Amino acid sequence: MIIILLIFLIFYLIYNILFIEKFGGFNINKIKINTKKLYRKKRNVRKNSPKGYLTKSIRVRINPEKEDTCIQISQIAAYNESGKNLLKGKRAYFKSIFSNITPSTTDGILKTKSFPNIYLDGTCLGNTTGEFFIVHFDIPVYVTKVVLYNREDCCRDRALNLIIELLNDENNVIAAKPIEFYSDKMEILF
């Protein structure tokens, strides 16, 4: 019986050696590398890469699943994993019936403010009229947290109908989170 197993093992090894020479065969080192890549991909872990989402823009709009309301923002900040405010000094784009408003929502003064020193869409019909607030980055950056500062003088509960969206280069939503509570300062982790 042992002789039969040895003969079988010898034929098996010879067949594999010929197969390897003819077709490039079975390389155990490739299998190990591929296994590591699959493992990293499955866990969504990238060696030496930042956390968060690679983002080109941040948009605030009314959650389509909620009722119409006003968008009102005193200040908005976005952070990377090292805690740097990436939006400080960036220009905001928005749609509002108040054409004379130039909101200082990205000036880096992280506190609540009163009207007219805030962004306010004014119609309170954002789902109908398409109001939005958006800030673009010069180049894509990793965003781990967005902090929204609410209106100081009125109507803080309106924030419950808002959604924060992270957009890629093609303006497609890559991550979105609704605001689920309201206060002076609302932190949304990505």
C-alpha cells in the first residue's frame, strides 16, 4: 500500500512540474499576495491611507424623506483624521431668495450666529424649489467629520430635516447622513 502511495505521489509531482513548466503553473507566492489583497479589500483597510471619505464637495440639503423646511447654517466645518478644519476660508455656493446674503459660514469662527449673519434659504420649500448649500474643495480630501452650527436666534429644530452629503469629482453622492438631533453644534461622523 505504501508503494502505491509513493508511486502516486511521484506521478503527481512529475505532472505538476510539467504543468508548471508548460503553462506557468501554480505559484504559491502569487496566492499569498492575492490573499492579502483580498483580505485588505474585504475589510476595506488601505495600508497607510487616511480614514474617512475622499471628498470633493460637501452639500447640505433638505432630506427628501422629510417635509419642507428652511436650510439655515451659522457655520460649517469639515475635518480630516488629524483634526484640521478643511473648510476654513472656502467659498460657499448656495441657492437662496435672499440675494444680498454673503454668509460667513466658512470663516472659521466656530459658533452659532443670528440672522442675517447666517445662510438661510428663505423659502422653507427646499424639496420643492431645490434650495441647497455646497462647498467645494480645490482637490479631493479625506473627510471624517462634518460639524454644523445651528441658527442662534430661532428655529433650531429645522435642522432635523437636513441631510449632509459628501460628493466625489463627478458630484455623485458617496456618503450621506441625516441630522438626527438638533442643538447649537451638531457633529456628523463619516
